[in-house]
Amino acid sequence: MVHKLKKELVDGKPIKLSLGIPEVDDYLRFLEYRCRPNIWLSNGHDLQIMLLIMLN
């Protein structure tokens, strides 16, 4: 299964990130309030790549 990073944007700014895995989504919510938006997006993308490699 391919996990794609889903982003919800409002006025061009991300308000929610999800990969469809509850534990990973919880971690992304945790990071949302502790990181700047660009770091938050980078972590989401990095998690997507990591899952792609691990699950193949």
C-alpha cells in the first residue's frame, strides 16, 4: 500500500497533514504545535519516503 501525504490548505498554509496511519498521524499532530510550518511539512514528507522504503 502506498501512503501519500495528504495536506489540507487554507490560504496556502497547511492546517492538517495525514499519512493514513493513526500512529504517524498522531506524531504529525504532535509536531504541528512544536515546529515551524516548513519543518512540519518536511517531517511529513520524510515519513512518507521512509514508509515507502520500509514497506517495499
